[in-house]
Amino acid sequence: MVAPSCILFDLDHTLTGYDHERRVQVLAQRIGFSPASVHAELFTSGLERESDLGLHDPEGHARAISKRLGTTVTLEDCIVARAAAMTPYPEMIELVRELSGRATLAILTNNGLLVRDHFAAICPEFAEFFGDRVFCSAQLKLAKPDPAIFLACAERLQIAPERILFTDDKAANADGARAAGLQEHHFRNAAALRAELVASGLLPA
């Protein structure tokens, strides 16, 4: 196995925790609606899924939920609520910092363009390490675990699939990466990922 030259990370539950209900609560509080109504129009209605598939850009997403709720929901409201739902894992911040300069670092997430376009506001702790290498399902019009999304991401990174190590908390997504020819790691915790990176020679023992 060749040593990876790129580490491709999942986002939610790999680099950060993600609290679905916290996002709903913060958005509901900002616009003066009940969490139940926000949840219904954002998630139950399929709007979030549509955005994940690239059917709405960030501004269009805000307009769509505004229309559904019959009130004004700003892009800032959406950004603040998404950011509030995320808690970066300190041990992953440290690991990413150690990897910076040793490998190309990138993110591949099943998310809407809000996450890509406003990553620095949504996840500032990681922004300096990933720059414009945040890729999402909405951008690629594909979703994990489809092997095609990994190949599309590799093409944009201009890195051969076999030189990319992908890590994700969902085993099915890791399997999809392997089917596309990437190296894969089913993420459980930072310590296990670190051990694999040491074994690969990318990090010192």
C-alpha cells in the first residue's frame, strides 16, 4: 500500500460533533418560531435533503425556509444555527494541525453549499487547515457512499485515488471510498486514526 499524500475527512461526527436538535432550537429562537415548526419545514419537508443534493444555494435555502414558515429567515440565521450545532473535537484539531504540511487536507461531506461557502464562519477552528478544499454533495451532485463522489473529489484535488486516505464515521461511506480505489479508515476516534497514520508513515511514532 502506498503512503497517502492526502487525507480526506468526513465532517459531522468525524471532525466535529453535530447536534441536530441544537440547530433547530437556535434557528427557532432567532426567528421566534417553535422548534417543532422549524424541524417540520427544514427537515421533515425534505428541504435540507434538497439542499444537500444541490437544489438550493445558501441564499435559496434561506428563501425556501422563509416561504415555508411565512417569515423572514436570513442567511445569517442559517449560518449561526449550523455553527451552533457543531462542536469541534479537540483531539481532531490537534491531529489535523500535526498533519498540516505533511499531506494535503480536504473534507468531503454530504451537505449543502452553506457548509462549503461559509465554512470559515460555521467551523472556524478548522478553516485555516482546509481552505477551499471543502467538497460537498451539493457541489458534486452526488452523495456518499456512491463511489462516483470519491472519484469526482479526487479529480478536483488532482490526486490519484490510491494516494487518498478517506475517513468517515459511517462504515458504508468508508466502503464506498474503498470501492472507488481510495484507502479508507472507518472513524471511531482520533487515537485509532492517529495509529493508522503512524503505521502509514505519515506521522512519526
